[in-house]
Amino acid sequence: MGGTGAGELDQEKLPYLLLLKYHAIPDAVATLGSTDKILSTFIDFQKNLYWPRAV
């Protein structure tokens, strides 16, 4: 991924982003689902955000 915004969505930052929003990982899991589901959603979001779209 290129560009300056791409680094903001680095997978290593996911726990910190969850803590900012939910204040505790168990609270994030209670709202969003399992940690595997959260990670999968995060990755899918990045794909949709950064992959070129067919026109």
C-alpha cells in the first residue's frame, strides 16, 4: 500500500484503534465479534479502500 494514509491502517495499530474507540479489547469483541472477525473485517476494509476499482 502506498500513500501517507495507508500507514494509519497498519495492522499493528489495530489494537490501539480498538482501545481508542472501545477502551478495552473485551468491549470491542463484545460489540464487533471475535478477534479473528475483527481482523478479517479490518483487512477487507483495507482491500476495498486501497485496491483499484474496475471502471
